[in-house]
Amino acid sequence: MSLRSFFRRSTVKESAHKLYLKLVGQARRPEFYTSCGVPDTLDGRFDMIVLHAFLLMARLKRDRDEAAPLRQALFDVMFADMDRSLREMGVGDLGVGRRVKAMVRGFYGRLAAYESSLSADDDTALAAALRRNLYGTVQPEIAHPARMAHYVRREAASLARQDLEDLLAGQVTFGPPPAGT
């Protein structure tokens, strides 16, 4: 391995870590839980992180060749953090692997649902995907999934305008959460 390759990998991992911290910070904003009715539970918080990871990874997917290492590093950072969090909650070594595998399956399932529903022209399919996943453990108010669908579409458009070089440097900007009525 060359010295240049070593520094490039280090930079990609550092950028992925910065992006992950930003998306987690956005996912933890209290407005999602108060104004949008996302359950303030482990499941709800996991789903908010997954939703923001989807948005960011979908943007990076547009620049496949240049952004592929960053997408993989972001995935690795995210699930290393999930592993660490489970261990901090007291899940034993044998249980961590099983739970992380289930989280990865859930992650990929949500990515597929969000990607296909985001490509539709109306927010009905997206709101339905959000209702199944983001609100899976509760019955949301009627306006909440629609409000979140509008947010997801807005953020996808905003991320599409963000420069790849900024993203590769670990810089991302998310807009404000939806306001309540």
C-alpha cells in the first residue's frame, strides 16, 4: 500500500465520520419527535438515522465512481456506531451480531422502500413508506407522514444541489425539520 493510498483511506473515513455526526445531529433534532410525531424510542431514533443516511447515500450514489468509497465508509461508520451502542446498552457479544444483522436488513429494506417511493411524482407512496417504517410502532396523526414526506423530498432536492467536493470533505447541510401546525 502506498503512502498516498493510506492518506486517501484516512481522509475518506474521516469524512464519513463527519457526515455521520451531521446526520445523527439532524436525526436527533427534537422537532421530529414533537412536531412530526416520530416515536422518541430506540426504534424511532434508529429510523430517523436511517432516513437521513438514506438521503445522504442517495445523493452520493449519483456520483458512483467518485463517491463509492465514501458511501461504504459511511455505512461502516454507521454500523460500527450501532454495534458500540448495543454494547453500551448491555447487549452481550452473542446478541450484538444478531441484532446488527437485523438492523442491516432493516436498513436495506428501508433504503429500497424510500428510493422507489421517492422516485414517484406524488408524496402518497413516500408517506406510506414512512408510515410503515418511521411510524411502524405507533399510529401517527394523519398529517405527520405527509409532513415528513414533504421534508424528505425537500431534503433530497437540497442534497442534489450540494457540491460533491463538499460532501467528500465531510461537509453536508440539512434544512430545518418540518414545523408543526
